Amino acid sequence: MPADARVYLTQPRLEVLSVNFHPPAWRCALETVGVERIVYGSDYPLPIGSMERGIALIDALDITPRQREMIYSGTAVRLLR
């Protein structure tokens, strides 16, 4: 196993499902694996937080509309083809 975990975090098969409400965690995920590997998840039907709050947080991220679309659906569509 390589000493640097980033080797694994940049492999083509890694995708990150994210349902969190902590802006620093989002920034860490974006910087570590990139927006093209993140899929927004709600963990529905488990009531861990509101979808509205999660969407508001993503909408407030300093990313482009295209990157936001990738988080909401583009990456999932790519994975499910």
C-alpha cells in the first residue's frame, strides 16, 4: 500500500456520495477528489437532515453552475450508463 492515500483518492473508480451539512467537509471533498467524483445523496428515508438545507449548502458553494449540475445529477448519470 502506498504511503500517500491520495493515490487511492484519485483512482478512476472512486466516487463520493455526499450527504453532509458542513461546508469545510464539502471544500475538502471538492479539493481532494474533484467535483467530477461527487454525487449528492440524501440518505432518504433516514432523517439525518433536510434536503432543503443540503441543497442550500450546495447552492452556496463557490463552484460553477456546471459543477453544481455534476453534483446534483451529472456524475450519477455518467455512473449509471
